[in-house]
Amino acid sequence: MSLGSHLQELKKKHATLSARVEAEMASPGSDSLEVAALKKRKLALKQEIARLSEGVSA
């Protein structure tokens, strides 16, 4: 898998998590621990995307 395709896959996962967070927060009976866990995973993906993107542009 090339770096570019890996970045695309990470961006897709980030977008999916973002949608899940939005849906979970809109749900009246949402679990705050689940939302927090999703947000942590989303942030980790964002950081990895940024780290890998820096390597591409360097």
C-alpha cells in the first residue's frame, strides 16, 4: 500500500468516526463514555494523518 492510499484510507476512517460522533451526540440516550472514546480515536487518526502528511511534503 502506497503512502498516498494509506492516507486516503485514514481520511475515510476519520470521516466515518466523525459521522458516528455526530450521530451519537444527536441521540437522546447517547453514552458519554462512548462519545469520548470515539473522539479519542478520531483525534489519534487526525494526528497520524498530519504526521504522515508532513512526511509526504518534506
